[in-house]
Amino acid sequence: MTYEETVTYLYNCAPPFQQVGGAAYKEGLTTTIALDDHLGNPHRKFRTIHVAGTNGKGSTSHTIAAILQESGYKVGLYTSPHLIDFRERMRVNGVMAPKEYVVDFVEKHKEFFEPLCPSFFELTTAMAFNWFAEQEVDIAVIEVGLGGRLDCTNIITPVLSIITNISLDHIQFLGNTAREIAAEKAGIIKSGVPVVIGEATAVTREVFGSKAKEVGAPVFFAEDERPVTSATPCRSGFEYMTKEYGIINGELGGFCQEKNANTILCAIDKLQHKGLEITADAVRKGFTNTTVLTGLMGRWQTISENPRIVCDAGHNIGGIEYVSRQLEAQECDTLRIVFGMVSDKDITAVLAMMPKKAEYYFTQASIQRAMPATELKKKASAFGLTGNAYPTVPEALKAATAESNGNDFIFVGGSCFIVADLLASTGKQQ
């Protein structure tokens, strides 16, 4: 099979969550353990850092990977979902796995895994762990797919666990309350392994503290340690004043990045105490060059100027809260928002947060889970959000651009998949 045929095969034999939603979810670790045993337990051949949370996992994982790369380590990075190319999910020092590796892995192992009927994420995780072992990485940053306790990445015993925050997302799998969701994510906390908590409420702090005490894991709350003393937004990111490193210039934009930076620096401190050699220069360079070093896309990413077009992959209540505040803060003639969502998110809560003083271009991503643009437009009207519906992201963006002047601001988002369609159509992928 060619690479394209192999990816199509993977989508057909184990449809990914991003395409079909809950039907792709498999609870439990039995299949993952069987795959891992078959491959010779590759996850035991390198050190790991485990990153869970509702929002901020991607930015946190990529920035830590960038810092470790600048420190001279060979770093694996496993994230999801991908935006353009399936291989974005598994990188070594920022380089995606070769197409040949994906083809060879499937051809070599499909006789074993087909009878198991693994989920797409289970199969992808096994593929990534195997590649990291083959590449002899020093350490891998592993992002949880969904939840934590029963997520298939949870077979690892990391040197550090990180839980960025808790918001109401994937409630059909994780629970209806912050306490229930926190309990699922707390499942990555392991005996003797330090855990950094990025953001916490009184409820989630109690859940994480209780779990850490139960298993004997040192727990650190980044909001208590506050390594970032102030953050000043810039056009191309943030200038952070920090206790340990002085001024750090972070290239990632988005109001959420101040919280992420606090979490990251707290995590770096714990990694140093675990014996990893991480210099101040590596920390600064990692923050400044995250996208180049790791290939991260879709985090308040500028697509073009005059008019300025920015996209962001925030897609749930917690993520959209930051996005909405940032949109409200834009100084422009007209705020134009190209917007789409998937049907299984809390669309009502998200629409209630969106700016009302804006022109909307409702659209839909090229996946099965996408809410039809006309239906989204109808729902949005109940919240005073007005605009027209367009069947594709490129058509919506074309309309927004045609109606703009050089001092307008165009935002594209609402879903990872809206951003993916945008990047694919504009050629802005890394």
C-alpha cells in the first residue's frame, strides 16, 4: 500500500474520534496492553512526561518538547488530533515519522491487530511508542487523548505527570461535573511520580490532592508557585517576567498562554529536580521557537495581514472563554468571525460567550461530526449572532476577506477541524 492508502485503511478499519466522535471511543487498557506486549513493550525503552487536561495540553506538550530539544535531548512528541497530516501525531525533534514507517508498521503488524479490533487511537499510540523506541529517544512527551484513567497512553510510568486544567468537555465519557472529570484525569497520577497541576478550583484541588496522597505522589500547584510574575501580550506572543529566568519572550499567542507558561515553568523545575539538565538558555529558546522546533499549529496563529487573519483551535467552553475575551479586545474597524463547531460539543454554552458586535460567517468542517452551517446559524441567532452560512471554510473565508478592509480583523475557529480545513486550503501548515 502507498502512504495514502495506508491512512485510508486506518480510517476505515478503526475510524478516528475526530471523524465519528463517541463511536470511536474504547474504554479500558486491555487492547493497548496486548498491542504493547506484541511490540515488545516499547514504552519501557525511554523516559516519558505525561500531559493531561481539558485545555492547554497541546501548547504545554509542544513547549516542553521544544525546551528539552534545546537542552540537547532527543525528544519524542505524541499529540492529537492532527490537523493536516496523520504523522503530526508522532514527531522526534519536531520531525514527523516517515511515511514509509507508517506503511511498514501497518503491513508488518496488521495480521496481529486486526482480530483485536483496536480503536484508531489505540493503534496510533502503539505505532508512536514503537517508533520512539526505534529512534532511541531520550524522553517522550505524551499527551493524553481523552480523560486519563482509561486512556490508552496510561500504560506509561512517567518521570513527571502534568494536568493542565479541568473544564466540562467529553461529559458523555468523563462525567457531568468538574469533580467527576477531575477524578478521571487524576487517573494518570502514579505512585512516587510528581504531578504538576496547572489550574485548579477548590473542588479539583481536593480531588487531585486526595489522589496524590492516596498513591504517594508529590503534588505541586503551579498557581501556588507562580513562576510567572507577569505577562504582557505582544502582537506575536507574550513577554513573561519570571522569577527564575527574568524576561522570556513566548511566541505563542492567546490569552490562555499565561496560564500555560506558569504550568510549563513549574514542570521544568520539577524535571530539573528529577535530574534532567535544562539550561536557562534552553528554556528561553524553547518558548521563543516552539512552532519551528515542534511544528505546532493553530494556537492564535496569524495567517496573513491586511486584513489580519488569525486562527485558533479552541473548541470547548474553557478554550472559547479565552478566545472570546481576546476577540473582544481587538482594536479593528470590523470584527469578522468565520465559525464552525462539531455537533457533540456544548454549542449553546459556546455561542453564549461569543462577541455580539461581529459579522459572522457560519461554516462547517469537512468531517462527519460537523454541525451543518445553516443549523449553526439558526442556533446562533438566538444569541444575537448574525451572519450568513457557507458550506466550506474556504468559501466562508473568501467572503469574509472580500468584505474586509485593511483594518478589519478576521478570526477563524470554533473547532480544530475548522482550523485544519483553513490551514489545508491556505498552505500555511508547517
